[in-house]
Amino acid sequence: MRIALAGAGAFGIKHLDGLRNIDGVSITSIVSRRLEQAQEVAEKYGAPHATTELDEALARDDVDAVILCTPTQLHASQSIAAMRAGKHVQVEIPLADSWSDALAVQRVQQETGLVAMVGHTRRFNPSHQWIHRRIVDGELAIQQMDVQTYFFRRTNMNALGQPRSWTDHLLWHHAAHTVDLFQYQTGERVTIANAVQGPIHPDLGIAMDMSIQLRTETGRICTLSLSFNNDGPLGTFFRYICDNGTYIARYDDLVDGKEVPIDVSDVDVSTNGIELQDREFVAAIREGREPNSSVAQVLDCYRVLGELEQQLAAQT
């Protein structure tokens, strides 16, 4: 399996580290905005090709699939370009920053039949997998999810605290993780969604604080608080309030409602959610099947985000 990676920033590196652990996978091309960065990363991970142009990588015969870790605004168009070039594609979350663009990607996937997967990593984190398996087995049922997504990000920076060229978004990026996970874990469609947001940042042009409420068809609810103003512990923390226990997931770690750790080391072959996500992508291509977190499976998340965007626009 020969893979090109576009976007050699913080998350691109996480994917490259994960791919190193998968047998039979090689990195054949690195694409980055700066050629020197692409060359440096290509040398480190043994890729024979480095470029600043995605089309150049897509034209190569030694590329079977592409992983896109590029700015949000490029995700839809680059996913379509990859499939039009005959390449399987995994695009980091979000699939798109509009409902219409998400639908466009889905149409091209249906036309080409290629594997198209979105980086909804929470489906793969061992902590959330542990919960999911117990829901499927009938041991748990979610009553409420209470989620906090907090960063201190008043300038354009990446997960490593380094400057980046684009602006992140609470709704279309960070809320997408929770909206999809809530529907995935409950197995139900969100039928009521409400949102409010704080002031728009004068330089970044985005809301720095947001609150979202979700309800499924049978009355399961989710409350999501998001902020780029939080000067404290960073990340997303999920509280599952269930009919049979309470659990708190922090990325790949899980505790119960009394903060007693739960061992999730035997949930999967790795405790790294990004690696597990990449393993699913490679396996789906090799086996000719739809992956978990396919475009089709996550599409309804973007329907909800589109509705919330309309609500927020009407409030201004």
C-alpha cells in the first residue's frame, strides 16, 4: 500500500507515525505548503518524493491512496480531486465546511466506488470503542453526553503551538467530532439541534465560544461547550451518563464517574486512535469494503452542522 500524505503539520506527523506501524505500507510522497518542510519530512519517513503541489502527487503511479491533513477549506475539493485521479482518500476531519460540499464529496465517492474515509478519530479511540462495544452488547444505553472542547487559541496555531496559515473553526471542525460520535454511539439520528455563540473575534473572524444542544429521536441528549478562550487543560472531554454507570473519556483514556481508571489496553491492537484510524483505512482498501467512518457513514453529521450554521447566521 503506497500512500501520499498532504499536510506535513502536527496531525500529518501523527498519521506518519501511525502508518509506520502498519505492515506493508510505504510513504511515497509528501506534500506541504513549504517545499523545505516537505523534503525534511520525506527524508525522515523514507518517502522518495516531496512537493508543494497535490496534483503532482496524484499523478504518480506509485501512489495508491492519499491522506489529507490540509486546511479545512481545502478538504472537499482535494478529496474530490484525489478520487477523480483514481486514488483512495482519507481526509482529516472535517469532510467539508458546508453541507453542499459534503454532499458533493459523497456523490463523487458513489461515482468512483473508491474508499473515501473521514478522520472522525473518536470512533477509533479505545476509550470510545470500549463504550461502543458495551452499547452494542446491550450493557449500556446513553442517557446524556456532556462534552467540553477547550483550547486557548487566540491566534492561528496548530496542535503543537506552531503558527499556521489558516483559521480553525469551532463548528465545522471541533463540533463535528461530537456530533458524529453522539449519533454513532446512540445509533440514532439527531432530530433537534440548537446553538448559540459568543462574539466574533475581530482578527480571526470566528466565534471563540459556542454552546450546542442535541437530541435524538428517542430523547437522548448531548450538551457541548466549545471555547478557544479557555486558559486551562486543553482538549475534549466526554462524560457518558448511562443507565448503567457514568464514564469519562479523555482521548485514548477512560475512567468511571468516580475517576477510577478503566483498562482499555486490550480493546484493539494499539492504544493510539490515529493509528487505529489508519489501520482501518488500509484494511478497507485491501479488503475492498466500506470503512468505519466512511463519507457515507458520517454524512449526517454535516447535515446537522449545516442546520446549526443557519441558526447561528440568523442570530447575527
